[in-house]
Amino acid sequence: MKPKVTMIAWNQNDNYVVTAVNNHLLKVWNSCTGQLLHHLVGHADEVFVLETHPFDSRIMLSAGHDGNIFIWDITKGTKPKHYFNMIEGQGHGAVFDCKFSPDGQHFACTDSHGHLLIFGFGCSRPYERIPDQMFFHTDYRPLIRDSNNYVLDEQTQQAPHLMPPPFLVDVDGNPHPTKYQRLVPGRENCADEHLIPQLGYVATSDGEVVEQVIGQQTVDQDEQGLEPSILDGMIRQLQLQQDQRTGADQESASSGPQNGEGTPRRG
């Protein structure tokens, strides 16, 4: 197999360059002379993550598709710390990305199974306050393209970036309590009744009907004990958009130039 370089990283003070090769080796080079200093052996698959410590010029992190995460001392060519990302019942998870915290005391990694792995000094108690499984309810919603080839959410026919902030759910799509919903940007100051998602049944592309978070219940529906209507919500939203367009047209017409001078601008 012809060796190929897959990743390159300079260390913190630029004295060394580390290259990852597709034969699973890491090589440490003197950046001034080009001399090969060390072979770092440990990975069993290709490495696509090389991360420099923010202030310690000796430390370099590597991670790869073999599930291994190494902390290297590149001046000595040794590995002080090693972690293997074993997932119970599923083998290992390939590590796709890693980043150090600014103070260098922690680093976080993401893997092929959707896990966020956090390593560092201190206790893990602050992280126990959040649920183990956190997804946005729109993460796996199908997308379509309109006649102009713009991307739209298939269910709401809206552009994804114009949709309201999503709800936090577990891996099965069950919404989390309201205290977790406030972690979503845009929902920090919402009232409790606006943090209760509406569940409904949606047909997937395979024809399977699954329960899914649709939107959010209104206060009136909660008080009257009525079953939320998805169709009513969509009609209200379309009517609101139509009212806004009509109001903008009337405003631009009334504020247009007199005596036919110029062209009135649309609001």
C-alpha cells in the first residue's frame, strides 16, 4: 500500500509537525530541519483527528476510526494516556472529532454513534443534570425541494432555518420535561405551556406510521381539554402569513409617492 498523509498538525509552539499516515502510524518531525524524530504506534485504523494542546507544546491528541483516543508526549514519543471507545453490544465507535477546552483541562469527542464524550479533571456531577439522550425532534425529518430547488421541511413546507426552535427528545422521540426544553436557544424565556410539545402520528417514507413531535399545544386547547389539531394549527399559521402580507401591501400603497413620481416600495 502506498503511504498517504491523511492529517497534519503543528504543535503549540510550531517546533514540531505531526503527520498521520494511512498505514496507521503517526510521525513527528522537526519543523525546522525536516528530520523525522518519532514513530507513534498505537492506532489500528486511519486517523483523521489531530488536536494540539492549547498551551502545553509537548501534548498532542489523536483519534481515529479504530475507536482509540491517545494523548501523546511528542517530545519523547510516548503515550501517557489512552482511551478505547467501546460501546456495549455494538463494538467500538469511530471517533470523528475532538477539541480541547481553552484551559486545556478538558477535551470533548464525538463518535459515529452520536455520543459526546467529555474527558478531564474534576467530577462529572454537573453533567448528571442533563439527560443521557438528547436529540432535536427535527433531526431526522425528511426534506423536499420546491419548484425553485429550495429545500423545505416535508411536513410543514417551510425552509428549515425559518422553522421555530425544535424540542429536545430522547432516542425514541419522547419529549423531555420543560426544564430541559429551556436549554434550546430561543426557548429560554418561554412560558411552561409553550414548552409542552404536541405529539401526533406521522407516516414515514416507508409507509410506517410512528408517533412524533409535531408542534406545540395552545393554551386554549390545554384549558378546554381538547385534542390538538395539526390541521387547525397549519390553517392559523397560513392565515397569519396572509394577514401580514396584506397589511404590508396596504402600508406600502398608502405611503407611496404622489403624482405618479417613482415606484412605491413593497414593505
